[in-house]
Amino acid sequence: MWKALDVRTWVTGRRSDLNRVKGPVSEIIERVRREGDAALLDLTKKFDGIDLEEIAVPDEEREAAYDLVDAELVESLVQAEVRISRFHELQRSRDLWLQEVEPGITLGVRTTPLSRVGAYVPGGRAAYPSTALMCTIPAVVAGVREICCCTPPPTSPITLVALDIAGVDEIYRVGGAQAIAAMAIGTETVPAVEKIVGPGNVYVTAAKMLLRDEAEIDFPAGPSEIAIIADDAANPTFIAADILAQAEHDPDAACVLVTTDADLADNVGAEVKRMVAGAARREIIEEALGHSGYIIAGDLDEAVEVVDGIAPEHLSVQVRDPLNILTRIKNAGSIFVGPYAAVACGDYASGTNHVLPTAGYARLYSGLDVNHFCRRSTVQVITREGLEAIGDVAETIADAEGLHAHAESVRVRRRG
């Protein structure tokens, strides 16, 4: 259950599942394209065992959900919404900035929100109201006018409450690859969106990647994972607790400890074994631990190289001098610094976003933020003085490229 790992095999294995499911996912997408709502209803019965009467969640059901959720939990979700909104407000760009870079030439950027986006919130094994908040609050902060959400049936009252707190207007009870297809292509009930965000299983992730010509996506966000970089000063109980916290997400979740201390690896293994025995989600954890384990590094320099090669979704840094490690890590979705920075704090309460790239994609993508919901247009304001300053450069290069009309469009202004 707790074993030494080869980093190359570990990373490759995280990607292989996506290729395995692309065939069946393509078939689901084409069914939704051909049949629309009928496909959603049939696939929901097939995969979820539920005969849906309606795909859209009515307002009355959303309002009634509050009566089914403990008041303390509702208050916790409200507090989480405040913290998540606060952090994401810090990311907002100015709607327009302009800077005169030389006399007569002013350059800038105009930032505008997308018009309509879709969020996917997983369900099935558990309700994820925190993911409902994480996927939608950045869009609200960005100023997106229409935000819809798909979540698998049976629809959790807790998820409905979270989406209501976040300010989402449209909620659809459909999950899996068919939900992604519905949002990307559009059906009779689910209008198409410009962008789809949110995590999911390999089928959801594969659907997002296959539908990028229909709607933009955030990034591949599949089963959860954590890497922990630790030295002999780390607390094995804390590390084991973080490992179980990730492992209980999903049987396909994965955890890896990268340490310079072999004794620590053994002690963590013993703690994991002890904690698993009493874990509420033991069966899921044990399956996830089947592809988890540790890597022994010769020193912290090597440990940093290993972690950058993994490019984990979550990285916990538990060493004597964590800030030194922080400044050297390049590839990680979200970094948790110090022994008391439990990954669960970022999942729920600190305010950072927990929707992050997985399977090594953190080397290519950043985690979900406000910028994912915006488009940016460059702006140039050029006066006659500015045109004279750059006219010769523009004409010379245009003529060299054989684009003489380009050059003439500058010359005619200079002559006039």
C-alpha cells in the first residue's frame, strides 16, 4: 500500500487514462450533438440510474434546499464565499489602462468579461459545495452575465445552496461527459456557453479536451493529487493526514511524498496504515493508495527537480526553510507552505481557488482565477506625431514583406 515510486511512471500513468476513454467519450458527444435533451435523459438513466422528469432545477427546489441544510453549514458556506470573493477581487484587472509610451503613441489593454460560461460541479460519491463556490465566484467577480452549472443527479441540496450563495442563475441536473457536451454544443434546455470550467473524472476531463473547438476550457482537471516535499524536520502525522485527505476524494486520486529522509518515509507509511484503519472512506482511500507512495531524493535540490517533474495539483512544503523551496518551485497548481498549511484550508476556507490542473498539466496551466473569465484586447491610440515617429519603420518592414498596401496605408496618412 505504501511503496517507493518511479516519478516517470507516476506522471505517465496519470495521463494514460485520458487516452483510454476518448473513444467512448466521443460517442457520447456525438449523441448529444444529434439528439440534444433526449440524449441527456437517456444517458442519465444509463449511467446514473435516474429517470429525470426535468433537466433544469426549478427556483422552488433551490429555495427549498435551504430548509434541508444545517444552518451552521449554510453560515460556513457564506463565510467561505466572502473569503473566496475577497481573494479573487485582488485579481481583477482594470477595465481599461492606457500609457503614453512615447509622444503621440499611447498603448493599453481593454479587459472585458465573457458573456456566458458553464461550470461543472462533480457529484455522485459526495456533494462538493466548495467546488460550486470555487468554479463560479471568479466568474461573478469577473462580471460574467450568465453563469450556468451542471451537476450530476441526484442533485444535492448543499450544492444548490452553495450555487445560490454564489449567485448562479441556471442549474442543470446532468453529469459526466454528456453534461460537458450539453454546455459546449447546446441542447433544447441547456444553451451553449463560451467556456467550461471545473473538475471531474477522466470522462469529464476527456470531454472538455475533445470539445475545445466548441467552447474554451480552463484546463484538464481530473482526479485529485498531492505531492509533499519534506525533510527530517517534518511531522509524519501531518503528512499522513494530508495524504489521506487527498486519497479519500476518489479511487483515482494519487499522493506522493518526496523526501530526503528514508526514516520519514517509513514513519509516514506507518501513520498512513494506522489512520486508514479508522477512516470513514477506507475503501476509496485504499484504492487511491494503490498508486501512491514515496520517492527518496538525495538532497533538497533533487527533491525540487522531482517535484517540478511531477507538476502536482497540490504541493505541500514541509521543510526547515520552506520559503527557500517556494522560490525555486516552478510547476505546481497550488502551494501550501509550512506544517500548519493543510491543503484542506485551501479547499474550503483560505480563499484561494482549489480548481487546479492535474496529471502534470500544472507545467502548462495555472489554477482557476478571474482571468479565466475575461478576454483582453490591446489598444493603441496614435496621433500624427506618433505616426511620424514609427511610420518609416512600418513602411520599410511592410515593403520588405511584399505587403505594399500595408505600407501605403501608412504613407497615405503621412501625406495627408
